[in-house]
Amino acid sequence: MPQLLVRDLEAGVIRQLRRRAAAEGISVEEAHRRLLRSVLLGGADEPRENFIAYLRHIPTDEAVEFPRANDLPRLAAL
């Protein structure tokens, strides 16, 4: 498997990576892999919902109100 060596990182970046790894209970190396995957591949480790699946999760109960902003002009450019 290919390897990647990153040099000359700021101390603050390394501290944050170590904190993230500790919070997730994983190694710093694994935290680095997950971070790279999530940024470059859009979280390929986690299943991504498409927009239609997201819309299906919106409650359809009549008691749920979705407030509308009445303070904005609604001018239509035709």
C-alpha cells in the first residue's frame, strides 16, 4: 500500500490531530487517514445520503411548522 510522509507541519496542527485521535479513541495515524478521506473523498467511509433520501426524513406531521421570513421583499425579475 502506498505511503505518504508529511513534513514541516505546524505544532498546532499536530496538537489538533492528536486531540481528535484521542477523542475518537484511535491512533494519530488513523485520525490522519480519516481526515484525508473525509476531505478528499467526501467521507467515503460513511454512507452518504442523496438529496431525495434527505427530503424523506423531513417530518410530514401537520403540527410541525416551518416558519417563513416575511421581512424580505419577494421581487421576481421577469
